Amino acid sequence: MDKAGQVSMEAIVSLCRRRGFIFQSSEIYGGLNGFFDYGPLGVELRNNIKQAWWRDMVQSREDMVGLDSSIIAHPRVWKASGHIEGFSDPMVDCRVSKMRYRADQLFFAPVVVEGRVLGYVSVLEDVDMQAQAEEAANKLKRKLAVQGSLEALVLQPYAESRPEQWALVPSPATGEPGSLTAPRAFNLMFETHVGALQDAASVAYLRPETAQGIFINFRNVLDSTRIKLPFGIAQIGKAFRNEITPRNFIFRSREFEQMEIEYFIPLGEETWRKAHAEWIQTRRRWLESMGLDPKRLKEQAHPQEKLAHYACACTDILFDFPFGTQELEGIAARGNYDLTQHSTHSGKNLEYHDEVTGERFLPQVIEPSLGVDRMLLAVLCSAYSTDVIDGEERQFLRLHPRLAPIKVGIFPLVKNKPELVQKAREYYERLNRRWNVFYDASGAIGRRYRRMDEIGTPFCITIDYQTLEDQSVTLRHRDSAVQQRMGMEGVMAVVGEAV
Amino acid sequence: MDKAGQVSMEAIVSLCRRRGFIFQSSEIYGGLNGFFDYGPLGVELRNNIKQAWWRDMVQSREDMVGLDSSIIAHPRVWKASGHIEGFSDPMVDCRVSKMRYRADQLFFAPVVVEGRVLGYVSVLEDVDMQAQAEEAANKLKRKLAVQGSLEALVLQPYAESRPEQWALVPSPATGEPGSLTAPRAFNLMFETHVGALQDAASVAYLRPETAQGIFINFRNVLDSTRIKLPFGIAQIGKAFRNEITPRNFIFRSREFEQMEIEYFIPLGEETWRKAHAEWIQTRRRWLESMGLDPKRLKEQAHPQEKLAHYACACTDILFDFPFGTQELEGIAARGNYDLTQHSTHSGKNLEYHDEVTGERFLPQVIEPSLGVDRMLLAVLCSAYSTDVIDGEERQFLRLHPRLAPIKVGIFPLVKNKPELVQKAREYYERLNRRWNVFYDASGAIGRRYRRMDEIGTPFCITIDYQTLEDQSVTLRHRDSAVQQRMGMEGVMAVVGEAV
């Protein structure tokens, strides 16, 4: 924990690895940058997040239906959506070190002393990059033995550099200028070939977002259901982006999973403004209902001038991660740009027919888009807690019971009393029919509680000698560490209510 | 329905499209061969299959844990597993038509009349390919005006052809010989590049199976859990195979999903034989418990000489699909081949340490592997039913309630009586908190039943005037069409018990 009471990324990564939430992909082969594997507890947490979203956003709403489209789609989908043309990041190479950087994450500034330019410094985007740059500038000044006071450094991204600056900016790898290339666009879609021929006609892409799979099925959904505007189509699925610099653990990886909604509405500015505002509220309430700390959630509207040309508005819900306050979910008002594009490119009529007014039109859309992995990371960061119990420091995950991988830990007081074990096994079988529960007979009870606390199990029950007399058990609550004596009916009710 | 009372593939495909279970991927762009999108009902059915498998095979068993590894892994994984070297199908090209065939699905035979070879015929694998070949042979005989009786045609796969035959076998596309190439191996893994450089060092593959993701995490699972042999690691996830001839709807597609288990056991032949037999039973019972018609399930052990060199045994559970009896699930005994390979290639010690005996060894493994899409197709084929009710033919899906996309249809008797609608809405809200249910007020009750029957909804309740008096509803059972009068507590109990 740092001074603000926040957990560090090191603590999260370490817990994830130690307790089997998340591993680096292909670890035994040295790892693969930007790819992750979810272990026994991670996959349960992940599934619980996805199921809670699906239950709350799709199944419990009459105005929503689900979809599961393929990861590889026809390449014309990405032509129409604009991804082939424009889905790229600016990158820059260092010719000497062969290192590669995002040109919008590499910053540089001229070093100026009393009006004279001594040279340039460069730094990689970081919370303290200004300080790093100043240090480098002072070093350069000392090296050149220049007197006088340094002017304030104005850092700018390399993506906005001018050609005459390219040879002057030092490479972050070598510290020397002259080896950086011009910034260039790098398409983030993974490319492959479908069929036996590896030619231009067989090129296909791994989808960089699930959203387009929804738009291309808009007609199919209209034709196979009786759903009427306003309505949404929701999808959970993997997406892939060949990030130049994947970073911050699972926050920005190359293979990730999205939970996306396209919510279709009638035309008109008032209509989309209202729907957009409602979805921001709906999504924020949902994030809070999953146990994310409301104090760590913020909203940020994209400034009008930074929106894509077709977008009406976009508001991000940000979360205060250990590495900074960053986008968790985006809620965009996209007009009817995507349906228009697919209608034009496919030559198919994708219009909605309003049976009451008789109008035919391409609906506008609101797009709330959340990453499963980012959500999972935010959940872990929010849940990570420490306190002191009985004079001993305790580390625990304050996970919402709906999301907890294991709902109940079941312990016989000691493992060498057959009557206790038998009773505990009986209760285990009973609870296991309804929930994912865990039986543990080994070690002191206190240690067993700690093991369950560390992975966020909200309840533990202990079967002791009194149980043999009156069937009651001790129900222990994770967050308060309070223990209550009750019968199994009571346990079933408490757990059933919470999860 | 055909004479044997079996549904045709046309009927299944048509139902899937009409009611929103399954669409061809990228349909508005002419479709993409071998890829499919699951619509609003399809995604629910798919999720229910996956959740039932996960619940029964992972969560309710203490000897199993889950995993979710990345689709793209380090390329050395596929080197070690043997997929780069050997995961290929034989293919053959027609130089004239540019058509491409699986060389093991293209059959040919010499046409012999009284000892004299007139030429060759070729056919694509099909249930009546022998008849097709005979027709072609007779045609050739007539064309050449040869008298005498045709000798029996002995079809053999082109994959086993000899070089001198290549120029003689007619292309299925042109009907003329001389244009077929030699058969050659075609690797089925989709290839892509990770990182900005498209060179040999950046090559990566979309996994052709989920199993290897389990083996490479074997050590991680041992280190992060306290699980002991025998135990299994289970995974559900997408896999990709660049099939030369995808076919039979979702049965053999290029993008599909697997539910795989690697069940690790101690060494010894007796051990694996016993575990293998148990898993065949466990998996077969599970398939039947999901409502698959037991009469349509068969077991087939691979003959010893056809096993991969490392495999001890493999038994397929076959299902009687409309296009033939084909593999649904494979249950392989793979020895410790995979762990040995990954241990050798990674240089990491993957041995299990038995704390009781002190032994260290690489465990053997039993691998039950089921495709989600194949399972879904088998479920639909098994469930598709017709009968006659009140003199009218009815088409319905006899889905197990656990798998049914919608559990209950809720109907007010008429939609223009506010009291009925209000009551029906109240009951809808109540049921909707627990299950995926559907409110429908439009059309005659009989038609509403039929719409629910067609998509396999096991229960419908109707709210009528009597409901307003005594709160009771009519609960109607899909398969029997029997209607019962009961209170909502009774409905909750019946549905809760079934799903």
C-alpha cells in the first residue's frame, strides 16, 4: 500500500501469480509480451464478471438481446468500418537498438539556455517524465559545460515532430540522437490468411473490436426477432490489437475481451443526448454495483475537437488505477455512421421500419464498451485491502460476493475427528449443489480464514463439536471478520441473498 | 423429417436462421466460408451449454480446476507440441479450375472392363459416392463405346495415389484428367505476426486446440493451488483451423470453440486404462444428461495402428447427425507425451512431486475434448421434434430446461385488459429476477405457445381472469402440452427444479 492507501501494481501482480489469478502467457518459454493466461481463480472471477454483465445488461432487460459473432469476419467489414484505412498508431524505430516506440508516447523537448538551443532530450511517457526530462537537460548542460539558467522544458510528442527534428532527438534506447526514424502509421489489426493461398484475396483480420460484428448482424436480428426501437444488441468476446507497447499488466494487452453494447435509437439530437446521458448513468451505477470504489470512478467527456468525424459525443468512465487515472469504459454516441457505412459497402438495405409511423431509417446508436480485463483489474485494485485483526496484519480482497471466485469456505474444526469431517463433507455437498465452494481441512482455522480472505471468499463456515449437537455452524464474514452462530438454513439464506 | 424420423440439415439450418440461433458470418458481404455468428437465441443456448459443462465438470468437482489461456501463445509452444511439424491435411489443387480439395476426401478408381483399364473416375467423399463413381464409369464406358462388363470399382483416397496416377485422375471440377497436382501437406494453423515486424521472428499462430494452453500452465497450477493427483485442468475457449473444406454447417468450421479437460494421473498402464474407461463413462453420461438421444450416441475406439505414436488409446463418442454418424467428443489417453515435450523444449522442470511417496514424475493424462459448436448442433438435432396437437402439426425443440435459451414464456390472456397485463408484468418481474424469461402479449395464445415451442422454451404461464381472483396461473409444459393450474410458488418450484 502506498501513502494514499492504494495498492501498488507489484502487489496486485504478485497476488495474481501466487494465488493463480493471472500468469504471463507462455511463461515457461520466456513469456509472450501482451498476452496473459487466467488461472483457476482468475477464470472464475472473469466468468463471474461476464455473467453479471450479461445478466444485468441483457437477460434482465427486455430491450436487449445478445450476439456472439466470429472473431474473423469478411475483410470488407473492416474496409467499411474504416479500420483498414485508419486503425493505426504512430510509431517510431531506433535504427541502432532496433527498439520500437509509440510516437505519441515518446516525448521530446529542446534544451535551451538563455536563448541558445544546446540539443534535445527525450523521455517515455510517465507520471514523472517532466522531472526525468529536466534531469537529462541538466546533464546535457553540465556535459557541455554551459553556464546560465535552463529555460522551462516544453515536452511534445514525437508524433508531432517536424522532419528537421528527427535527427536531433536522442533515442531513448541509446541516449544519442541520429537513430530515430520518422513517425509512421502502424495498423493495429493482426493479419492472417483464410484458405490455402497466402495472397491478397485471402487476407483476413482478427477483429480489433466486437462492435462491428453487431452492426453487420443488425438486419439478421431485426428479421429473426420482434424487437422494436429503442433496443440494444450486446456481445462479449475476444478482440486483438497488435499494440506496439503493451503495458500496465492486463490493462493494455494484445489479446483482450470486450463487453460491448450497440443501443439503437430513433433519429434526432435530443434523442441521442438523452440516451447517451442515460447510458452513462446506467453503466456507472453498474460499475459501482460490482463493488468498484465510487471515489475512484470519474467521468471525462472527450472534447468536441478530438472526436472522430462521425462521433456525436464520447464520455469515458475513468478508474483510478495504481499507474494513473485511465479509461475503464467508453460510452460513445456514434450517430448512424456504422450502419450507413455497412449499408453503402454491402449494398444491403439495413433500414429499420417503424410500423407505427411508417418511417424507414438507419437508427443512431449509443455504444457502451467495457474491457473484461480492465474491469477485472479495476475490481482487484478496488478490492485489495489490508487491516489488522488480533494484532496481525491481514491482506484480503473485498470482492462483491457475486464476483468472488469461491463463495464459501467450509472447514471442519480439526481434520482428525471423523464425525466433524463427515458433517463438514455433508454441508460441503449441500452448498456445492448451488455454488462454487471450497472444502479445506488443513492447518489452523485462522490460517484457513486467511487463505480464503486473500482470494476474496466472502463467507466461511466452521463445523465444530457444537454442530454435532445442534447442527449449527459458525458463519464468518470476510470483511468484518465477525462470526455468527446459525443453522444451515440461515447460511443458505445469507449466501443466497448476497451472491 | 426423413423416413427414419430424423430431421434434415436443411430444416435445422432454416430454423437457426429464421429464429436467430445461427447466421453465416458476414452474410451482408456474401458470407465467409467456415465462420458463423450466433444470434440472440444461439448465444443463450451456447452459453447454457458452456455453463452446464463448467458447472458439472469443474465447479462441482473437487478434483478439477479451470483455466483460460490466450489464443495466441509463444510459437515455441507449437514447435514442442508437434503442430508446426505435423498438424496438416493432405490437399490437392486443380490447376485449371483453381479449385482445392482435401486429398483424403477425393476418391478415385480405375475403370476396368474385362481386364482393360479404360481410364479413371473421381468423386468427392459422400454417402453415395460409390453409386456416383459407377455412374461416371458407365458414362466413360459408353463414351468409349466399349462392350463387356465393368469390374467392381475400388475407390481409394487421392492422398494415397501413386505419382503415375496423378495425370490420369479426372479433376472433380472439370471432369478431365491432367489438371490435378500431387497431394501435399497443408498446415491447418492460421499464421499471423506479433509486433511491428513481419518477419520469421514475429510469426505466431492462432491455437488449433486449447489443450496446449493447459500443458504449458501445468507448473503454474501446481504452484498456485494445493491440488494433488489425480486432478484435471479444464478450459473452454476458441480455437482455429484453416480447414480446406469446411462443411456440414457448424460441424466443421474454421473458427470454433472447445471444452477440453486434461486429467492428470499417476504412471502405469493399469492407471490410465482405468481412468480412460471412467472418463468415457463420465462424459457419455453427461452428454445424455444434457438431453442427447442415447440411441444416437455410439462409441468407437481408434484402432491401435491408427493412433498417433504417443497415444495410448483414443475413444470417440459419435453422434448420429443428419449427414452421418460422426465424432462428437474424443477421449484420448495421451501418456505424458505433452508434458515431456514441453519440459524438453522449455528446459523447465514440470515434474509432479508426490509428497507421500517422494516420487517425482511427469504424470500421464486423459483428455476428453468436446466442441461447443458440435455439441450445440447435436443438441438441436436431438431436440428437433414434430407432433400433432389439436389436429395441427407442431414443430418444437425438446431442449433440456438447463439448455433452453428462454426458461418461461409469460402471457396475459389478452393484451387489452390492463388488470391482466399488470398482473402478467408483475409475474414477469418476479421470474425475471431468477431466469431468462420472455413476456409476450401479442396474438392468440395458441400462436404464442407455438412460437415458444419452436425455440424450446420448456414452460409457459398464462395469466387470465381467474388469476385476478385466486392468483393462480396456467402452467403449460412444452413436450406434453399439458396445462396445470397452480399458484406462483408452484411455478417457481417446478421451474427451479427443472433448470
